[in-house]
Amino acid sequence: MFDFVRARKRMVDADIAGRDISSHHVLQAMQKVPREEFVDAWLKESAYEDRPLPIAEGQTISQPYIVALMLEAANIKPESRVLEIGAGSGYAAAVMSRIAEQVYTIERHAVLGEAARKCFKKLGYSNIQLRIDDGTKGWPEARPFDAIIVAASGQRAPQALKEQLKIGGRLIIPLGGEFQPQELVRMTRISFDQFEEESLGAVRFVPLLGEQDRPKAP
């Protein structure tokens, strides 16, 4: 029988801590969450390989290292309220839920959203709320957020998401087109209308689709 616990520990030790991830919150959370529960049966034994895996609707479950990088950059703490755009399989939200007080996650594909809900319920992760909607609009009635993590790449950060951050909050988002270079960016809100930006390196994500990522008319 495949030893998922051993494979998970090897992944965290070698692919996460063994690289540049040092947050004990992130490392402990990734050690707790069974990634095999978030992929199809035929992929379960591949769940702890450090690579993205296919899921329904032509989407992917992100590479574990990238999940860890985004969560560490967001500086999520036990008292944090976090918003995720692009729930996908639900794995990243599940990891966040083992750190943060409350996680809100939005998925535009109903099939993926319902599957993620089932996983959360099965695992007893009761501090996650999931909505099937356009993620670029955020979750205004639950704002402000300490951190917002976007799991899809857009040409710019949606204004609605920037407005839903607390002062001092962090927005982690890949920027760039589907067929263009993309970079992971941390935007820290330092005042009502000012943000500091920092590049976290090159990445590759599926495109962010939604009302607030459409180019403005000329």
C-alpha cells in the first residue's frame, strides 16, 4: 500500500523546506493536509510530486512549492482572514485553513467548487467558506482581508481586490498574459490608495477570467 504520510513528509522536507520556504506555519500546514484527497484516483500516488497535476475543467492543482511560496509571501497568521481567488481543487484553501482563522475562496467553475466543498467537509475543515462566482469582484461583504491570494494570471490586479485589503494587507497575484511572461507579485497596501510592489519571480498560471480583468475600452 502506498504510504501517503511518508510521501507527504518527504515532499515538505525536500521540496518545500529544502528550498527557500522557512515559515513554520506553512511547513506545518502542508504537513497536515492530504493532497491526495484533492486529485483524481489515478493521480493519488503522484500527489506529492512537486509539479502541477490536472483536474477537471482544464485546470490544474498548483505545484506544492508554488502554493508554499504564495502562502509564505502572504504572511498568513493564525488570526488572519484570507481570500483566495481560484479555489480549483481546494488544496491551497485547505492549507491556508490550517493556519488562518477564516478562509474565503471563490471558484468560477461549479464542478470544481462543489468537489472542493466535498473535500472540505470530508476533512472537517469548517473554517472555509466557498462561493461559485466571478473572483475578480472579490467578496466585498467579508472585507477587509489580511491577505488575498490569486491563483490565476491577469494583466493587472483587479481594483476590487485591492480595495478589499486591509492597510498593511498583502495581495499575491501572478501578472502577465496567458502566452506572455508572467511574474508573481506581492502588493502591500500601505495607505488608502498606495501599494508597494515586489516581484517574487517567474511563474506560469492559467488566465484570470472575470469582469474586472477585462481591458478597458479605448
